[in-house]
Amino acid sequence: MQTRPRPVKYRRKNKLRFEHKTGKPNLDLRPYQVVLRPLVTEKGTHQSTRHNAYAFQVNLHANKTEIKKAVEEMFHVRVEHVTTQIRHGKKRRFRFKMGQMPDWKKAVVTLHAEDKIDFF
């Protein structure tokens, strides 16, 4: 069975009219825009005392090198390793509808053995 062709007025005139760029948008983020807040949890305090690793909520568009530079500049420490996770937002009920919390990015930053960050 053959389908009808698309009407002329609904056809795309130029398929390459819009250029789609892959990767992150061309943003110039400052250090205080990259690192949003420290995550102080039981697991985070355990990691900071045992493994000298600290968790932060960071900008979704920041990559590992930007996170490393931002933490080094803000806290004056030496960063050895950065791991990142995209945390998906939980489903929540708003009145009679189901909604979803926004996604966010978590970064676990491992520091040099001699460096330390004091949050309190």
C-alpha cells in the first residue's frame, strides 16, 4: 500500500536551513557559575574523611576540566581527579498532575593528599 505524498505547502523548503551543533552550548562560565553548592551528606562526609573526595552540585553544561579549574580557583587546592554523574529528577505530584523535578549534575572531586576543604 502506498501512502499519499505530503502536500506542497507542508514540505520543508530547505532541509539544511538550521544548523544543529552537537555538544555543549558555547558558554563562558565563571567558577561560581560552575560550582553551585557543596553536597553535605553522610556519604559525602565519609568520602571527605576517608578518601579526601568532596561532592558538589555543578552546572549541567560544565565538563570535567571546567569543574577542576573552578574548584582549584575557588578553594585554592590541587585537584587530582573528577568524576561526574547526571542525576535524573524524581517524579513528583503537583496537585492533580504528575510532574518531574529538574535533572542536575553531581561532581565528586578528589584532592591531593595534603589539601583539604573546610565547609564548616
